[in-house]
Amino acid sequence: MSNRLRNSNITMDDIAEALGLSKSTVSRALSDSGRISSETRIKVQNFAKEHGFKPNLVAKALAGQKTFNIAVAMPFEASAVQMMFFHECLSGIVARASRDGYSVLVCMTEKKDNGILESVLENKKVDAVVLTQLKRGDKNLALLKKYPIPFVVIGSGAGDGIVQVDSRMKENCAEFTKMCIKNLPEKGNVLFVCGSLDVEANNNRLSGFLNGMEESGSSLQYAVCTEASDFADEITLKNWNLVLCSDDVVCMQVLEILKEKNIAVGKDVKIASFHDSVLLESHSPAISAVKVDAFALGEKSSELSLALVKGSECENINYVDCSFAMRASTD
């Protein structure tokens, strides 16, 4: 039996016969059902892997009324720099989903139209959805609540009862703020330049900055610039010792303005960002930043969405780690 199995496309019937089990037991073991012992599950799964068993996903989908697809909602209007973050998230989602035989369907959502996502949900083309960006009064979130399809949100602020994956953004931005202001003059000035407050992540970063400044107990003066386009005026009105940016997109805009005004980064003013990217890391001088593991965010959101599909209970808020990269721009 063993030699025959190694040289052919085996079926669940073959596995059942070889291991002396029923076909239903083999099926439950391969689908990670909780109704069998872990010993039997491991034995069946190891045997299937050793003999190159490949399940018929079409038949499996029809039998369980599943599509074996996950939808990923990504903002169509995101800039090229922002897309680096979303692509890293997507890579993590795909990597985790593929381990369970799932494919990923990308739905690009626009400001005024979520027709693609709505069509996918209406026609039951997916088993779960991952929302990669949360906005204030998010139309995609409102849409997802209308359908009996499980979904996970990357970021926090979606509300109770919704599974979310976050990087402890508020806490980490507060801690990073305190690290960046540590060596500033006692009467120094700090400016936070924020991206659009329509994006929930920027509200969390703003809260983190304000908390960090208050918790530091310093005598530093600080202010908030809620539009990156206003920074050109702010930099001429006051001598800022440190400029903190909400993300890498805003930071690149700030760096361009400083370059135009011949203000030296790290010498005339310290610069840091609450989100890192290869552009900030490769800048001269390199820019200090919070390093969020976007791949891990995607991977965790994918894992949770699959757990919801199986009917498992998940924590409301789930976290992935991040770190701080202190570089020459804040020396």
C-alpha cells in the first residue's frame, strides 16, 4: 500500500484504508475539526503530507459551501509611498491564507464608491474580509456590518465587537515622543505635523504624541499642524527644535520643504516619523522612526479572519510588535 501511495495521486479513501480509519475521520483531521483527538489529527496530517496528498478544493468548497477566498480592501487613492505599507500587509495576508488553501481577492476601494467590495459581498465570492485602512465614519466598515461575512480590521477604533489588529499605536507613539525629546533644550519647541484626520490611524498617532508630551513632564512648548501643506508657514514662524511627523508620507513632504529652505536636518532641526519606510531609512541623514511590522499585521489579520470563518472566538483587539529606530536625524 505504501509504495502504491507514493507513486499515485492518493485520495481520502486511500488514507483511510492505510491508517484503518473512516473517511469521515480523515476528513475531520484534514480540516482541523475539533471533534477528533489531536493524536489522530497529527497522524493523518503527517501521513497526507508524506504521501503528497492534495485536497480537491473545489469539491471541498461545494461540500462546505465555502469559496476559499479572502477579500482584502485597500484604498485606491493611496499614494505610491503609502502603497508600500499596504503591499507589505497584503504579503502577510497572502502568506498566512495560502497555508490554509485560501486565495486572496484584492478590492481597491475609492472615496465615493465601494461598488467592487459590495459586489463581492453580495455575490458571496469570499468567506472573510480584511479591511486594511479605517477612516472616520468608514463606509466600508458600515457595508461590512450589513453582511453575515466575518471581517477583521487592521488598526484600532472600529468599535466593540469587531476584531482588530493593531501595533499599540497610541502607546508606542507616546513612548517614541518621549525618546525623541529627551535631549532637547529645556525651553525648546516641538511641532507635530499630522496627516489627514479622516484616517483613524492619524488620530491615534496624534493622541500618542499629546500623551507623550504630557507624560514627559517637560517645559517644552509644543503645537500641532494638522495639514502637511501648512508646514512651510510654520517653519518660518518659529524656531522648531524637533518636528515629529505622523507617517513617512508626511515626513517626505516636510523633508522637501526643509530642503527648499536650506534648513539642515539633524543640525538645524531634528526630524522623526511615527511610521518608517525604506525612503526614511535611506535618506541622508537617516530619519528616526517607529518601525511597524506591516507583514505581521497582515499575517495576524489573515489568521484571525480564518479563525472567524471556522467559528472560533477571537479577542476584540489583537497586537503585533513594533520597534524604534533612532537614527542620525535626532542625534
